[in-house]
Amino acid sequence: MKDKQLTYHEQIVPFSRAELVEKLREALSDSRFSHVLRVEQTAIELAGLNHVDPERASIAGLVHDYAKQRPDEDFIAAIKQYHLDPILLDYGNAIWHGVVGWLFVKNELGINDIEVLNAVRYHTVGHQYMTPLEQIVYMADYIEPARDFPGIDEARRVTKANLQEGVAFQTKQTLSYLVQHNKPVFPQTILTYNSWVPQFDLK
Ligand SMILES: [Fe+2]
Ligand SMILES: [Fe+2]
């Protein structure tokens, strides 16, 4: 699949795509920068399959991991400054870079589009209610071409056939993984599970 480099028209972000890509290159390691480019392309592809705005898919795909390499102190300061749920302090970067990181996307990249911000906010833990764009970023992060884990082919097949079933598939796998490895489960992940998984007849 040839990469799609969109020209932005919708004033969702105060930069051209090329300028936004440079912001990401500066904020991220080389390997994570490559990852967000792949997530962008996968999100555009899923947007095409689901009648979703490709410009929002491109922007949300690019910025979803913007905060991934920020030091813990930045997140702890934001949790306190914005009076976020103090339970967040029991978790770490894996949860913070989305659930808190959207604030850095808003403040530092000048993005105010609520769907793009929520796509960042929910991309790891999901949410009971996710718009198609938010579902797309959640899934593009999971199935981008470099992902390789047992069940990835099934994850890609299900997601392209039915985006919502893809969300259920990932949510079930994530919770199973956390439980099997005795890892803590962020409460939002359980809410996401209850909302998405029982309604599908997953194997
Ligand atoms: Fe992430
Ligand atoms: Fe990611």
C-alpha cells in the first residue's frame, strides 16, 4: 500500500501535515516516530472502510503517541494541575500517555477537535462510547503493519470486516493479557470490556 500524504483543509490543526510530522519527529524516538506514521496510514485505510473523515484519521493517528516519551514528572504535574482522578497516580506511562497525554496534544499542538483529543485519550484503555474515529485509532494502533503477536491475522481480518467487532476483539485480548500476567487493570479498561465484549460472539 502506497503511503497517503494528505493535504489538510479543515483547520483542525494549525499546521500543514508536513509541519505536524516534524513535531512528531522531534517528540519521539525514531522507532516510535515510524510507528505513528504506520498508525496514520492504517487509520486512513480504516477511515476509508468506515466513511470517516480521513483528515481527522491522519491527524489522530499521528498524534496518538505524542506524549509517549515524556518524563513521569510531566504527567504527575498535569494530574495535579488539572485535578484528574488521583487513582491515575497508581499507574504509569502506559496509561498516562493517552489518558493524560491528550492535554499535551491540546496545549502544545493547538488541537481542539474533541474527537481527535478523545481518540488520543482512549487509545489504550478504550471507553464505553467511542465514535468511529475513536474506534479507528484504537484499532490502528493494534493492527498497524509492524505489529506481530499470536492472533494478529485474526485481529486484522475482524477489524477490516467489522470495526466494532475489532474493538471487542482487542478489548478482550488486552484484559486477558493483563489478568494472565497478574497485572493491574485500570478501571476504565473494565468499563470498556463490559460495554463492548459481551455483545459480540467472539471465539
Ligand atoms: Fe500509545
Ligand atoms: Fe501507539
